Amino acid sequence: MRVLYDPDPRTTDDIFSPDALAAFRSRYEVTEWLGQDRDAFYAEHLPGTEILVSQQAMGADRLTLAPKLRAIFNVETNFLPNIDYEECFRRGIPVLAPGGVFAAPVAEMALGMALSLARNIHGEHAAFLRGQEKWLFDGNRDSEMLAGSTVGIIGFGDLGRAVHRLLAPFGCRVQAHDPWLPAGHLRRLGVEPVDFDTLMAENRFVFVMAAITTENKGLIDARALSLMQRGAMLLLMSRAAAVDFPAMTQAAAEGRIRVATDVFPVEPLPQDDPIRQVPNMLFSPHRAGALEFALREIGTRVLEDMDLISRGLAPVACRRAERETVARFRSKPVDRS
């Protein structure tokens, strides 16, 4: 199969191990964008392209140039609004994204941050460095256990399910809220389906794992935060747009809740941003999923699905854009600047 390969903003070293890259180049006829005029490059090579590995715009004009196209792989991993999805659906061209590669690393980080919030590991470490540590019980007055506690998960896709798997040994009661999944389906996955307000009010730990859509932007606002139990823990692991950041930081500053976040409305966060001084918050600079293992898994999954497509089979390793939901996603593209 003929492949047009343009992984930007990812790099080849990001997404392929040496062995996977060798397989990619040996199995397929790969034409790679190398920084030349993109419009001219696409106009020249799209007519013969069968597989497109790119997150660049694919409107009706470019799709018309690609009569042989069989699949589009977005290795940036988000479904962005720069593709004429309806035309792809009409022509039976699957648009695929291997976003699930980040689920396990993000879930591990979420678990670690939850434990640190519960036991103030990060706070006592900083106090120890200043010579202000509290020993024994004095250092645990506000601590609590994750084991046997109550956990709510907002969004039960790849990220939410990965967190749920890691929680199994802790014996928690786990509730989930996901309006795109029926209650019976959630029960079969081993969680208790609840409405949003119930989840916010009943759980000591609330994991925000949902992708951003037209429906949930700013979902966790001042009203929702006011429902949380005093001292409960909010872990923001998916996208900053799900939360009203000023309301969240105020709730943390007032000591009403404890917060851990891996994402921010503006990244990198300015050095003088006042959020850096807010107590009861644990910060991570959007690094939860950024492991070599996860990035290299992108190439592995793309190769798996390309093999299936070449044999006339449906792709299974990457997530497929669905007509009913793709227009609702509001993910921001990766920015490597």
C-alpha cells in the first residue's frame, strides 16, 4: 500500500521504535513530508495515496484528490475539526486515532497523585526539605486512606477504565458518570452508574478523565465544586477545559477540597501565575501520559491496523471516529512549540 506520511507535530522518533520503523518502511511504499510546501506535496501525492498518516487538514478539496484513500491515521491522537468527516463516512474511509496508548500511563499517575493527596506525601516532603516536617501522628492529622474509600470517575472511556482497573486492589466503592454510556453497560463494567451531582457529592476521590466535548466544557464549576465533601480530592487528568479553574483554585485555597492537576488552561503555565502559590494543590506539568512507552505504542498500533486494512479487515487497535460523536469533541491539538 502507498502511504503518505506526515506525523507533525509528532516526530518519527516519538512514535516508532527502530524495529517498528523498519517494518513500516519495508512493508509499505512510504512517501514522507520533509518540510517542503505542504499544499504542493499533498497535491502531488494524494492521488496515489491509500493510507494517510497525518493530522493535517483534510477538507473536501484534499479528499477529492485522494480517490484511492482507504484510511486516515491521526498520530497526534485527537479527533480535530479539520477533516471533512461526513465525506469520509460517505466514502467509507475510517479516521483513526491511537489515543488509547496514553490510558495506562495517565492512570498510574492519577493513582500516584491520589495517594499523595490523601497522605500529603508531596507536602511533607517539601516540609522535610525546609526542616519543618511533622513526625508520626502529627504529620497525618488530615490524612486518609484510599483503600476502602469512595471513588467517582467522570468519563468512562479509555482513561476512566484504566483508573478503574488500578483501583481493584484497594476495595473502593466506584461510581461513574458518562452520559455517552448506558447504565447497564457501566454496571457490566463493574461500576455504579450515577448522575453527575450524586458523583460529586458522594465520593472522597473524584477523577476527571473525560474528553472535552460540546456538552461538558466547564462542567465542574463553582456549583459542582460546592457539592463536594469537605476535604474531598479532585484529580484533573484529562483536559483543563472540563473545570472552571478560578473556582477550583478558590475552593482549594479556602481549604474546602484538595486538588491534583496534570493540565492547565494555558501551557506552559507562566512562571508568575498565582496558582503556583495556592495551598492544597498538587501540580504536574502535563506529563502523565508523556512516556516513551506510550508514544512508541502509537506506531505499533498504527502498524497493527494497517496490516488489518491491507487484508481487507476492519481496524481494531485505534479508535475510529464515529458519525454520532466526532463533531462534539473539542480537544486542543498538541503544541510542541
